[in-house]
Amino acid sequence: MKINETLDSLGKKENIQEPFMIRGHVPSKLQQDVLCFGLATDNSSGQNQSLLWTIIAGADSSIQAIKTIIDGGYGKVSFGKRLKQGEGFFYQELFGIRTKKGEYKTDSITIGNKKALVIYHDKLQNQEYLISFENPAKSVCEMLKNNYGSPLLEEWYEDVYNEVLEKEYMKKIPIYCDENIFQKPVTFLERNEIMSEEKIDELISLMVKSKQIKFPVKGDGAELSTIPQDLGEYISRFSIDMLEKLSNNLSPLHNPIVDTTCPRFNEYPIELFPAQAHVATALSKFLMKNKSVLLQGKTSTGKTKMMTAVADALAYYQGKEGYRSIVYVPPSLTSKWAEKEIYSIIPGAEVHWIKKTSDLINWHNKWIKEGKPKAKKPTFFVISFTTMRSGATIEKAVSFQKVQTEKGKKNWIEPYKDGWYCPSCMQAHQVIEDKEEYLDSNGILKVKQRKRPMLYNEFGAARRVDQNQKLNNAYCSECGESLWTNKVLTRFASFKAWTTYENKLLKAIQNGEKYPQRCLQEGKSEIKKSNKYPRRVATIEYIHRKMKNVFDIAIIDEVHELKSGATAQGFALSKLVASVKHTIAGTATLFGGKAQDIYFLLWRLFPSVMHKAGYKYNELQRWNKEYGNIEKIVYNAEEEVTEYSNKQSKGGRQRVTEKVMPGISPYVLQYLIPNGVWLNLFDVWPEELRVPFIDVPTLFCDMDSNLKEMYLEMSSNFDKLVLENQGAREDRIPNIYTLYTETGISALDNPFRYPLVTGKRMNGEIIDIWQPNHKQFPSEKLLPKEAKLVERLESELSEERVSLVYVKDTGTTKEERDIQPRLKEVIEKEIPNAKVAILRTTSCKTDRRTEWIEKKVSEGYNVIITSIKLVKVGVDLLITPTIMFYQYCWSMFDMIQAKNRAFRIGQTQECRVFYFAYKETFQEYMALIIAKKNKASQAIGGEVTSDGLSAMLGDDGDIQKMLIESIQSDDGLSKLRGSAEEWTRQSNKRVAELLSKKLKTIKLPIEQLLEWLKERNTDIQVLNKIEVNQQKIIMDIQKGNIKGFSIQENNCLEIDDISAFGFPSYSDADIYQHLMCVKANVGPISKIKIVEEKMNRKGNRKSKIIDGQLALVLDF
């Protein structure tokens, strides 16, 4: 009888006296039997078939032994039955089962009161097989919908399922199931390789046409042509339907429509926007039941205020009077947090700016001396990434020892000490060369290791925790102690120097010689300061060891900067999360284009989620394979693999490399959506307060004859080297394309001083590649691109708009590459009213750049030149509404952040962004790449478009890499031009107005109102009060609450004096009361009586009234 027939015949109620069993047998070592309640094997030929799925139960030791045998591929596994024979039992084997190491997963379950184990093959996870315990038709159709997106109605399930079986796309496999356990039949299906999305679509189409399946409503299909093919249009059209369906399936923790925000927010001096208040409330409710939460908010959504409010709301819901929060931020944001953000919503908070670890240690010691009192008010500790992570220098605590006796040297006997010896256990640190797993007599898996002492040249100079290509040297293999230690400079150079000093001091004390004693104590040498060996403790080490659970919540800003796996500040995040009670992490750019960008962040913020998903900390490659893109390249030693390079066996040399490519699977969102909130700027910023954002397409310039000649010469030199590079080995320049693109982009903007470009071959030889002829470009002559920049700046300055000019070449590597002084000179020379300032890394501290720019503008500077890298994070540039990209950086994400620096909540002026580039150059390539990614950047910010989806599936934002690929592609430029043209077509009329010679300037309503007030010479105090309340005033005007003031469709402010004030003459107080809707405070007065006064004949006639004259009697 065949195995499948055997299994099919066993699908009956099991005889309790003669149950079915699975036996595991390792010759001469062990044999274990367990009960079997279900079994499925594949259809492979032969007596032994591969195990696909089984349920076993029995004693814990027996279950563990069988699990180990199956998972490790040891010994023999068989399926059989326990039969009674006389007074005993014997095992009757029905057939053998094949297993293979590492191909099985397990889940623990309970059957009745028995502990059971489900063992299943990876093929079930890959859906090569499908198991259904109730409704196979529903299971199959759900799989088709999930895998292929097949549009199947529920009433079609049975018909589609039967048709799939008839076409043999899937087929049933006989299995054994105990009917005492499974009340309904269990169906096991094998998926045929020929089944594909095209086959299923064809099958459903034929079934519809043949009327095997019918639609519930009749129609002619005409509306199908109206369904958008573009993803963005499709989502825009059906977003309400999708939202409704999602709302029906989800039960949110906090529903903004029904639930109110935290009452604590009503006490804030600055009212949070509704979206901010609801998000902060929802996050605080989530933290009541969870350890960590994530907030991804686009730039200027107010993440700092929301995260501060979350800490405050969490304490409110916990019934705490006060709380302690540690704020972990980049260095550029420390002053912003410590001096502005926290106080802006919690003025009574106590804020400690931790600039060095001793600040925190001093506070902690004081707190301990006071008896560790509970916090009585909100207390924040602001600390930078660098302060948190930076500690003393780490050096080896071990030394290599090779000791041999004299006799051993003479007789060539091996040294009795030869290796790196641990100072704790005095054993040599070992290298594991091989592992062998085996089962002992009790069925327990054991590991036998073959080890040897680590060699001198294997230890290395860097500390290595994980053993990958290089060997682990962090901890002793024998006792687990660290082989590294912190080293600092001390007052005494050696222990001998200390004992010498100690002996002299003790002698003076014992002899009662106070003067020598004082001289010795005061004459001690000072501890030398050294950058190599700083005397400091990493703040995170102190918190982790001494201050666990002292902080109620940790606030992590710009958490994406902590995503790397082996960085000190990343490890600091792990320890910080473990040391506090709750954590909220915020960022604007969580994804960097690859799945691995969030792997270590998930482990640091949500370790239980990753552990539950079955991952181990060092399984990054597995994560990339499952949720990212892996490029696998196989190198063969020979061009054709018809010859084998091995001399004495068949085989050849082959090398396989795997490279992580851009791309993120949407399924990765299952780890993020349940643990965070995603917020867009437009979710927070009310439409009536929002200013226009004009992203102007690139302004291309033609090169003059000298620039063309220079560019062609440069291209010719590099093209020649690129050809020589092909097939070269020792003479190859590995970074030739990087040099090519860098030079092609930068030299055009600096032909006056651009330095010599050199390349380094693989053999170490350095060669000269190209340098421009500086004499060909007189400094007094404007370059075409400079002239275009001057033209745009002149237009912006005519509107009194401060402009920010971004450049890439700032001279950090070579001074000759710095173009900022040249631009400053050109702008101030060509534009009379221009005053230019240059922001460099040395201009101010990292966290003072916003203040530096504000100070320069207040001093009359109206053009700021700086590098994109300096202001991409933590700088609010409301004061510079015009941004000009004179040059671009290589990171698309940095450019996205940099261009949004001015477009923030509170901005009152129209924001404009300009780009400049030369035609028919690498600058054009680069500009076109940016144009192509213009839509894709919306996907990173949360808006889904077709380009955005494609970017998510394969783009890491590296512009230089994309530029090189476009250069190498034959049709790269034509494709990019198409994207740029599309961007230009989508530009609105306002862009055309900005670029036209006759610039039609439409100021914002608040600007028009302030200009009208200034023309009337309104008092400065009234102006200041109106400026402070400008948002409320404009909203009241738009709602029609302020009589006589209105905003027309063209955004013009219209004022009717008579309608507003009743007469053409009015005071500043009248204007303020009218705009602020302030009612006059007039108290009640007594009734006015009108009486007729009688003339008195006596007295002076001139001073008396005449008959009939009226008088007023005012009883005040």
C-alpha cells in the first residue's frame, strides 16, 4: 500500500488503546515515541517522504527529543501505531519520514490538558502548501486575493475553488487527522508551479463570460473605463470608501470624532492645534498600556510640542503631580528644547540642560541625599546624542603572551603560554573553529566545539561583538568577562610613582611634619588633559547602571539618526529605552529607502514585537530578504563554465556576493502601524492659515563658449579614463565615476579656482586627470548661472523678501572649491541694496544657527549663503521665505528637508523655491533626477502617488548613484527629460507670474492689513498687538465676523471704512477694538430727564436762558 493511501485510510477516530505514534531513533543513543494527532507528507516518490506538518504530544522530554531530531535532521523518524501484544505493547512502523535540518518551525498548543507541539515545514509559510481546518474554498480564495489581488466575491468562493482543483492549479494531499481532535475535516492542498496571476485572471475571466459566476448587479461595464489607472488618482477618488471600510474593521484606541483631548492641554498658554492635541492624547493613552510608541510627523507638524504634551498627558492619566523626562536629541536641537520648546507649553517646568555627565551625577547625588523625593512638577533633562554616548577611550585589557621554557626552546617544544590571556580567568581567549551537534542519552541536544587560542594578528585594534568575517574579541570565550577597558590619564604615570609619593606622605604624617606634608599635597602634578584619553563617563552608562526607572519617560527626537546597527548613539538608545519606564520617539524621515533602515530601530524601541515575529537581533540579512531587495551576483572564474578549474576533481571557482538594494515591502508596515502615528503637515496646519508653497521648476542656463570648451575637455579626459578602466585591474581607478560626476557638477560653478583633479589607481599610483584653465575665465565677468541668480535675487529683494542660497562647495575639503566668497562679492556688486552673510560651521554653535540667521536679518542682511547640510535639521527659517538651490547635494532626503525649512506653521509669507542648472551638462542630469523624484518625495512624506510607490519599491535617495546610472544608460537623459517636462506642465499660473518679466506681486492678506495700518501711521503698540493676534484676525475676516473687512477670490484684502466704523475718521483704539471684536466697557447710567427752564428776571441778562430753552438734568 502506498503512503498516501495509508494516510487517507487513517482519517478515522483513533483507537485510544492503539494510538498512532511518531518515533525518533538515533542509533546506539536514544529512541523516543510521542502521540501523533495529525500528519501530512509530500508526494515525492520512494518509501520515505518529507514531513510537511504534524501535531505531537507526550512527555516534555519526549517532545523535546522528537523536535530536536526533526529540526536537526538526525537519525530516523517514522510514523506507526502502538499495538497491544499480550500484556505489553509494541510499535508497528507504517512508513519512514525524511526531515532536513533548519527547515521547520514549531508552535506550542494545548489539547485538552496535554501540552502539544505543531511542527510545520517552511513550505507552508511560503504557501507552496495550504492547510484549511474549516472552509477550504474560503482559504484558497483568500490566498488568491492576497497574493494576486484577484477581485473575488464571497458567493463565488465554492465555484472558483472547484475550478482551481479541476484545472489542477492545486490538488488535495491525503493526510491523517484524529477526528476526536478535529471536529471538521482538515484539507491539505499542494500548489502547482504553473499557477500564476495571469492564469488565475484568465480563469476568473472565463468563468464570468461563461456565467459560471455572476455579478449581483447587472451592468454593461461602461463605468470600468472611468476607473483611474494612476494610483494617486485612484486613491483620491476612492479614499472615502477605503476609509469607511477601514473604520468598520478597526476599533481605534482614541477616536477624534468621539473622544475629547486631555484636559491638561487646556492649561497651556499656547493652544495646540486640534490634530496635535488629539495625536498627543492618543499616544499618551497608548503608553498607558505599552512601553514605547513612534511619532512620524512631517517637518513643522510640531513634533516637539506634541512629544512634550504626551509626557504631560501620560502623567495626568497616571494621576501624578509631577514627572521626570529625559530628552535625547541631536546637538543642534539642545538649546531649542532647553530654552524654548518645553517652556512654550509648560512655563512652570523645571528644565536641566545636561552638557556633561557630571551635571547629571551632581543632580542625582543631591536627589539621593534629599531622600529620593517624588517629582512635584514636570522636570526635563535635555541631553545631546554626543554627550549621551561619549565616554572614555576603550583599549585592550589583555596582552599577547608567548612563554616558553629554556628546555622547550632547545627541544622545540611548543610554548606553554601562547595567546591572549584574560586577566580574570587567566585562560587564553579561544576561537571556535567547528561545532558539532549531537543528542545525549536523554535526548537533549548538545554542542561539541573544536577550539584553538586566538593568534596574535587575529585580535585586531577594534572591539568586535559579533563574529562575522572577523573573529569576536569583545568578551572572553571562557568566562565571559570583557577583554577591553576604559583608559584615562592619571596623576601618576605608574603604580611605582604612586607608591613613592605615598611613602613620602605617610612618613611626613607619622613624623608630624606639617610643612613637608602640605608641600607634598599641594605639589602634586596636575592631571594632563588629552583628546586621546579624555576623563569622562558616557552619560548612558551612568543612567543604565545607577538611574534605572528614575525617569518616567524618554523623549527621542530625530530618531532616524539612531538607525545604524553598530553606532555608539544607537547602542545608547537601546540602553536608554531599557532604563526608563516609557519612550516616545519622533522623526520626520523614518525610511531612507531600504528595509534595513528600521530594523535596529524596531529592536531598540519594540524588542518584544521583533522577538514575537521570530527574529533574532543579528538576523538583519533575513529581514532584508523578507522585506527588502537583495541583489545576488555570481562571479565565475571563467567566462564559460564548460571547463572546471579544479585539478583533481570536478568543480570550479565561483564567488557569490549579495548586496542590499533600495526597496521596502509594504508588509513592513505591520510592525509600524500598530505602534505609532503618522502625521502630515496639512493634517495640522488649518487651510485658512496656510500660505502658498511655490516649487518652481529648474531654471536652466546656456553655457557660454568658454564654459562649453572647458566642459568638453573635462568630459573627454574622463571618458578616456572610463574606457581604460574597463577590463583593467591594477591600473584601474575604482572611483572614476564618482570623480567624474563630482567634477562635472562642481567645476562649472567655479572655473576661476577649481583645483587639479587626481585619481588613485589600485596599485597606489596617483595620476593627474584634469584642471580648468583659470586664465580663460576673468573674475570680473559674470557666469551665466550667476547672472540668472542675480536676476531672481533682485526680483525677490524688490519685494523685501529675505533669501537663502544653498550651495554644495564650501571648501571643507579644499579651500579652492569654496564658491561662497565669490557669490557674496557678485551679489553685493550687482544688486545695490543686497547685503550678504555666509553661514559656516565656524560661524556659531550647532544649536545656535536659527538665532544667528535671525540676528543677521535684524542687522539688515537680506541674503544668506550656506550649505544644505548645515540647516537640514533643527533650523526654523520663517524669516527667509525664499530658498534658492544654486547647487544641489547628493542626498534627496537632505534636499527635501532643506527646502521645507521656511514652509512651517507660523509662516505668513508665500514660500518660494528656485533651482538653477546649466543645460546639456551633469547639472541638467541632476536637476532632472530631482524633477523625477519631486512626486516620489510625497510618498516619503505620506502622500501616495505612482512615482511615490515606485520610489518605495526601489530608491534610496542617493542622487549621485542615480546620476551614474543615468550616465551609463543609453536613454537615461531622455527618460529624465520626460519627468522634468511633466513637472513643468504641472506648474501653476503663480509660477508663470514669478518667472515673467512683469512680476505681479500679490501679498498675503495679513501683509496687506499691516501695510494699510502703517500708511495710517498707526501707533507701534497697536501694530504689535495686531501682529501677535494676526492669525485670529484673518480667520475672523474670512468667516465674515469683522464688518467692513473682506478677502476677495484673488487674495486681496478689501476695506470699507464707512461700513466698518460708520464715519471716515477713526482712532487707533477704534481699529484695535473693531479688529479684535472688543466691546466698549460702558456702565449703566441714570435716566436723562429733559425739562423746560423758566427765565429768572433778576441778574445778568446775557448769562440767562430764554423762554423755551431746554436743559439736561444728569443724575450721575
